[in-house]
Amino acid sequence: MIKTPPSQFVVSPNEDVRFQRNISLVGETTIFLISPLGSEAFKLERINAYIPGLKIDDTLPAGFTYPNISIESNSGKVFTPGPISMRTFTSPMAGQLWKGGVRVNAHVKKFEKLRIRITNYDLAIVPNIRVLFIGKRRLQESGYTYNVIE
Amino acid sequence: MENLKNIDISFLNEASAYVWPVKYPITIEVAPGQDAQDSAEIPANAHFLCQRITGTYTTLDGGIDVGVNQISCRVFDTGKSLPQFENFIDVNLFLTPGRIRSAGIAGDPGSELFYPDEFCHVFSAKSNIQVTARTESADTNTLKLTFHGYNFILDGVNGEPVVNKIKKKFFG
């Protein structure tokens, strides 16, 4: 008789945490450092973003186009090879379908900071965006192998 | 294929009596100029494994439905004293898209799309899912959140989830 452990009862010690930053795309390249949890290691898994002020279910204002951007992290790991339009992964706004953000994979050790670089290829279009970072914190430091790639 | 015939699923049958899907709803009337707070209480006899979050919100501002999100909120686990949202997050960044039209008020139609967002966290027994919301609008808006997951019933003797005991019985 083969007994199969039920995976649905396995709870990861890493639990979801999320935070938001308001970012000004005032230059072609915006580099910022995030240290989300201070004394806890952090794994960044998803990034979502939107442009404040746009109607959620309406059409875009006349003449409006989304900025083309790229996102990369420490050691130059590129999550969105740019230029890629923000509307391909962003939160619903102006009648878009929900996309839930872009999947990424970056690790931050305790007391370290994650560097995110956003390049705006359309400088005249959007100076400010709101970005949501979704990831997992490490609640248990021991007994769990955590492969830090970067 | 031959091996599949021999899989023992009796564990699932026995464990299902102590684990079941549950939803914890929270409704907050978010008035301008002040933080509004509400919470859902996890029962004393179960841990709650949250897996997804859904919700809706209104977009009133200046007496009309402007269709632009004005609400941000935080989620806090009182049991572990852990913030799940490190700061206030705009609700349209994680709801899907969540905006509903206010009845009887002129404005744009609301979308009815629905897509639950992943939100994995264990809220322990007797803790609270505490949500604090604020708005940039001049009007009061409504935020409704629902936390979807499973309740794991606890053993009355040692306070461990009953499924752990069953699991040990089956798998050692």
C-alpha cells in the first residue's frame, strides 16, 4: 500500500507580506532601495503598479498612452525586458483586464536592501506611479533552507 | 497507473472532518479624514489558513461616482502582532478590479470581473484579522473584503491541529 502525504496540509513558514511605494519616474532611470521588513529576510515574488487618477472601468483619456518601462533588481536581474508597456502587467485601470502584476524573483537577506531600477522610455507621459510589492517574509530562521541566488 | 490503484486516501476522509473551507468577511465604512477599522475574529478552536482575498469598494467623491479609487488599507494579524500590509495600500492594487457602482448615483458603470488575489497567511485561533482603511475622498465610501481559506480544528487537549495527529497516525 502506497501512502501519499497530502500536500494541501503543508503550510509554508514563509507568509505573504506586501507594501506599497509611490515612485516618481522623473528621469529615464529610477533606482530606489527597499528594505521592507528590517530584521527579516524577504523574498519578492510579484510587482503590481497603477497610475493614480485613472478611472478604473472607463476608457483611457484622449491622447493617453502608458509608459514603457523595464524593471530589474540587484545584480542586473531583469524582470521585464524593456521597453514593455505598463498595461501588460498592471492593476486594472481604465477598463483593463486584471493582470495581477508581474512575477519576479528576488531575495533580500536580513538588514539588506533590494535595489529596483525602473526605466521610463516615455518621459513626458507619467511622472508618478504607485507600485505594490508582494512577497514572503521568513518567520522561521532555522530549519528552512533558503536559497539566496543574488 | 498500477501504483495509483493502491493510493490510500483514507487520510483525506478522516481529516476532512477537521478541515473545511471558510470565508471571513469584513465591511468598513470609510469616512473622510479619519481611519476606520474593523476586524474578523478567528474562533478559539481553529487556526485559519488564509489563501486568497477578494473585495469590492465604492468610488464616491464630491457627491458623484467618479470611478477612481480613493481607498487604501492595511491588514494586521493581532495574534502574531504582524502587519501583512507594511503600509497603507491602494485597494485597486490587489482587488480585482473590485470597484462597484454606487446605487442611484450618476457615474460610470462598474466592472463585474472577479479574480481572487493570492494572500497566504495563517491566523491563529483567537486572533483577529484587523483591517484599517482610509480614504482621500470627500465622501464616505464602503470597502468590503473577504478572506478565503480553511479552518483547521484544534485538539482540545494540546491545542495542535487535529489533522496533525491524524497525519501522524497514517504517515508516522
